[in-house]
Amino acid sequence: MLDIKLSGAPQGNIKCCHLWFYLSYAPWQAVYPEAVQSFATMTQTKSFRSLGVLALLLWCCFISTAFAKEPMRYIYPPPESGADVRMNYYWELLHAALEETSPQWGAYTMGTSSKVLNAARAELQLAASNEVTVMARTSSIDREKTLLPVLVPLDKGLTGYRLFLTDKATQNKLNAVRTLDDLKGFSIGQGVNWIDGDILRNAGLRVVTGPNYDSLFSMLAANRFDLFSRGVNEIGLEYAVGKVTNPELVVEKNLLLYYPLPRYFFFSRTAEGERLAKRVEDGLRLLMKNGKFEKRYQEFKRSILVDLSVAGRRVIRIGNPYLSAATPLADKDMWDTLEAELKPAP
């Protein structure tokens, strides 16, 4: 705490000033450290004493009012459809990080933007600092050049563990697949501008793209491609919804494709974007330190794996050359190997 003392001023008033200055000091120190320190130095001079407590109170009121009127705005894209609940965990984690930092950073607002945008359009909005101020996206070198990531894998790489939606006839053909070369005989559906498509192509796999999330399910039903590759954190609910209109839909039962794929919170590369990102990073680090992050993640993982059979699957691993050098691959605590879950049942 920065302790300001004014000689000649009533001590009761000074204590009051200390309290108000403390309540408003932390966020301004983070943004304007030199200005705050200059103010503190100025209060020690003789010329300042004549201004007395009034000037200090005005300063504190200005700070408090400014922060009260301008809560930090976290606006994210709404789901692409009413059945799309893929992102719920990530926005709940964002809310937890913001709550954790409320004492230090103050008020915030959090909600969806007014327009439904596909991922590519939402990313353009974020880069241009328009309506969207935060996204939770899988990462790539190019994305990290355009947008500012908070380098904490939100689902500990769970999105990189991939299962396939397919149909019953294709499942019979897949029973013979043992290797990556075997898998190359099947076409895989992915969304346009999804980094997954680039990763699959780089491994020599055939990729068919759809214009948006919903279209991929109708394309699969129309046999436009053989497999729809989904993260283990996505496929359970998607299968439950999809089989209502497509009774031939199944979750492929033998294979698991893996590549390292972190999902981060992204912000615009602006002064405000940096400020929003810093608060979220502070919050995520606090959640990791106090164990709340791991608790949330484990609950999330249990909820998505409870109805999926992953034990004993044949794992096909491919590389991801689109990760930046900043990816925290060496920090093993940030990643989940699913070692226990993938072990064959006794």
C-alpha cells in the first residue's frame, strides 16, 4: 500500500484518505504507475500542503467514479445454433477468472454480442476491436500474430483428442483401420478456417470443408464425407442431438486421433485488449494456484467422458506444425495425457 501523509492535516481525515486511496490505487497503479508515483511524491512537498485534504479527496473521487462508470467489457460470440453448447465450459471459466480478480480489478460486464457470427467473422470483429472483445479459440501461429492470446490451455489440450461421428455402414469399414495410412482412405469433414483442417491435411488426410458448424452435420448425413472429427469434449452432446434427425449416426468405436491443440482466450492487440487480457491471465493464474482451475477441469472432463468409451482405443498420433514457439508444451501441469482413461480395461 502506498502510504500518503500530509503534515498539518487532521489525522482523522488522513486515515479516511488512506482508505479511499487504497481502494482506488491498485488498478491505476497497474495502468499508470508513473502518474500514481508522481502524485504520491507531489503530496510530500510544502507547496502541496496548502491544498490540503480536499485535493486528495477529489483525486480519489475521480478515480473511483471513473472505474465505477467504465466496467471492463468482456463480449464474446453467441453460439452458432441453439443446440451448440460447446463453449459453455470456457465462458464459465472466464466468469470464474473475472470474479477471482474483482478485488484487484473492479467491475466488469460479460455477455454475448448481438449478432450470431461464424468463427471466422467473429475473429475479424475481435481483431478490429468492434463488438466482440474476447474469444476462446484453438491456437495457431497466424492467429497469435493477429490476436493476443492468454497462454493458458483452457481445457488442458482436451480438444486435441479426436473421435469421429460417422454412419453405421462406414463403421464397418473402419473396423480394419490400424494406422494413419489406413485412415487416409477416408474423407474427414471440418469447418472452413478451422486449424484442424490444416493439421489433418499436413498429415496427408483428405479434408472436406463446410461453410459453418450446422452445415457439417447435414453434409455428413448426405455422405459428402465419411467422418466428422470432433474433440472428446464436443462429440457426446453433438451425437445426442444429431441422432434425433439422423438415426444412422454413430460415434466411431475403435479409434482416437490425437494432436496437441491448446485453446486459449484471445483478445485484440490494442491497449484495451492488453488490459482485458492481463486481468484474465491474473484470474486464471489465481485459479490454478488455489486449485479451483483443476477442480473445474476435472468436473468438466468427468461430465464429458462419462458416456464415451475411450479405454483401449487405437490411438493415432499426428503432429501439429502450426503451434507457435510460445506454446507452453514443457509445462506438463497445463496438459492432460488421458493416460488413465485410455488404458485398456482389465
